[in-house]
Amino acid sequence: MSQDDRPITYFNEKLNEAKIKYSTYDKEFYVVIQALKKQRHYLVPKEFVLYIDNHALQFMTQHDKLNQKHAKWVEFMQNFTFVTKHISGTANKVVDALSRKCFLMQEFRVKTLGFDNLKEMYMNDPDFKEAYEASENTVLRDRSQWDEYMIQDGLLFMGN
């Protein structure tokens, strides 16, 4: 999600075996639905623009015949007020980069001096300290408020 042409949040999800077998159209449609679910509290009261890089998805709510899965997704989308705009993959660099998080992290490590210091900074950062500690210690009694955070290679990520 972005605001004023700056990304403000994103999410990722590891697909299970069934979802890996989805067609590209279904996978991208699924991602749209999951993004809407994750950001629902921000999006329901406002009109927004949904930028997509799959041209066919631009017409996802306009099909006459829908299978059961698509019908359910389209019904969910009717809770939102939005306009869909197609943006080609090459022009959509932010989404392209975020969808390749592992590659992005590898690039940061190679090109950014002091990147490894981020790991040490979590422990003193007022915004991330508690989330980092909770994610590091999975045995905590009440960890529910931090369930969406995870540590990967010593870095804190917000997942699903």
C-alpha cells in the first residue's frame, strides 16, 4: 500500500501446495483479496486506486460467469470503493521489488554499508524493540499482538 507515491506497508504470504497450483490470474487475484483483507480498516471508509500489473485483472469484477471462488472474491470486493488501473510490470518497480523480498534483502546487504548493524539496533529502538523480542522468544505467554511479525536472517518482518 502506498500513499503520496511512497510505500507505507506490504505483506507477504507463503503459498500452500494448493495455492501454488493456481493459475497466474488466480494467484494475482488471491493476492489482491489478501491485501484488501489486511488493509480493510484503512480502505473501507475511503475511495482508492487499485494498481495492478495483470491486464486481465483489470476486469475481474465485470465478468458475467464466475466460478465459485471468483464469485466469493468479487462479492468481498464490493465492500470497497475503488478504481482499478493497469500499470505495466516494468513501470511498477516498487511492487516488483517487494515481491522479490529475498532478492531485495540480498541486494541491500551487498550495497548498503552498515546493513548488519540493523540487527543490533532493534534492541534499543522504541518502535521495534518489543516486537523483536516477542518474535525472538516464541515461548512468551501472550504473544498474540506480535503474531504477524517474524524474524528472518536476524531481520524483523511483518508477515501474515
